[in-house]
Amino acid sequence: MAQDDLFSQTGEPIDVGKAAKPVAELPSQLTPGSSISAAMAPYQDYMAAQGMSPNTIKSFLSDIRLLDRYCKLQDKTPALQEITTEDLNKFLHWLRHERRNNKGELVPCSPKSYARRVTTLKSFFGWLHKSEVLPQDPAAPVIQESVRAPLPRILTDSEVDKLLRTTRDLLWSPTKPDARPYLIVLLVLQTALKKSEMMNLRMSDVDDSNPREPTIMVRYSNPRYAHKERKLALGPAFLPVYNQYVRNYQPKEFIFECTARNLEYVLSDAAAMAGIEGGVSFESLRWTSAVRSYRFGTPPEALRKKLGLSPITWRETFDKIKTLASPGL
């Protein structure tokens, strides 16, 4: 299949004008003389406004509480303006070499947790600086020692062709045609949607008013994730497959009226039929879509919006996409 069957001509999502606030509003009582604990609630609001996941918010708040506890162990309750780069570096040294549990045993911070805690410090104090609570950012000079997770698996061009050919054959089967496998593969390759987003798609989210340039709307019921809502362009190959799928399965409201596990089985069976070693998952298809879109020339900011990622999450994701898109990988 030609590449323009999988992507719009620009490869960009259609921006619906939703964006996270750059800085959350601050309560008037938060000043340079405020304590770390006083900044916790507004910092939580800021992270929510940026679209961070609940798990990330929970982890970052835990890291700041740990900084506060460290200060108290030093018999200090510093005002925000009194915390220096040296203090933060001593805190990080304590995490790696001096922290002990209730039994007095050393509990050094793992490399992954250490890297996240550096990120937390930069996020927290960077927010205080941007919010003009602090005239300077004491975390800016702190050295970031990132620990990268293994690169995700993506499909090669040959494997993509095999998967598309196999699922298309199922679509055209003279005995028992099935449009669902091809629709799933085509939709994820076109849009890079997550599995949860696929499961939430409604038939009303498909706009076929222009058959040559159909679109699909990704919606979130929780207002906290409104910034993730986006309208994505679909290729001209989508509608014929979608219409046959609707005729076959007759969904009433949601496009996929089954369990997420059921869709995983569909992908697994299709991968086995295509002879793809290691199988195919929603995650591998999503990453494959992102890398193919980047190679096709989609600008980074447009790709970030297409994936529905916050600027903070995007940094590491984009690094991985560039690495995966490099020749030889």
C-alpha cells in the first residue's frame, strides 16, 4: 500500500485549539517565604493543568514530600527562596548514598527513581520560577542523569506490508469476509491511537462529510484530559473498510463494541497469520505509526498533538522516535 494511503498529505492532525495552560493560577498567599508544603496543592493543580497522568502527579508529589522530609532531617524548614542549588545537590547525594530505612539500613535510590526525582525538582522549581514566586530557578543547574527505558519495538516496513496484506485478504475473503482486523490495523497506523482511545471511539466521532478526507474525533469524558481531545485526518482508504465493517458488525454506539482483550486477540491472530515474529500489539503499532509519520515529515509539534501528549511527556517520547527512525534501526 502506498504511504499516502496511511497518512494525510501533511501527516498532521487537525488542531481543535485545545492546549494546556502554561502555568496554573497561584493562590495569593504563596510567596518566596512560603514553605515547601504550602506549595504542594498549587503544584498539584499545575500538573493537572499540564495534563500529567494521575500516576505521574502522585509520584512527583511524593518526591517533593521526600525533599521536605530531608530538610526536616537536617533540622531545617526552609522558605522556598532559601533553597539553593547546593541544597538540592546534597539532597540528591543523600538519596543515592545516605538515605536509611527505619532499621538503619542504607536504601540507595535506584537509577530510574533518581532520574525521575531530578525531573521532579526541575519541574517543581521551574514552575515556581515561571510563576514568579522565585526570581531564580535553583534546580536549573542540577545535572540530569537520565535513565532510558529500552526502546519500544516497532514493525519494519516489510512487516507492516505483511500485516496489511494479511488483514486485507481477510477483508476480501470469498467465504467469510472480516473487515475488523484490517480496520484496526489501518486505524492505528493512520492515527497512532492508544488502545483505550480506540475503545472509546463512537460512530458519531467519524466525519465522512468529505469522503476523500474523512476525520475522526478523539474525545475524553474527564475534563482533566480535555487537552488530549483532537481531530485526526484519515486516509482515503479508511471509509470503504469502515463502511464494510459497519455492515458486518452493525455497532450501535461505539465502533468497537467488544472488550479490549478481544481486540488484542484479533491483532495477535493477524500477526500469527502474517508470520510476524514477536507478534503485534497496540503499543507496537502506535510506535510504528509515530515513527512512520516522523519519517514522512510531520513536524514535531504536530506529531506531539497527533499523539495527544503533554510537552513534558513528549520530550522523552520524541527522543525515542528520532532514535527509532534512524537508519539501521
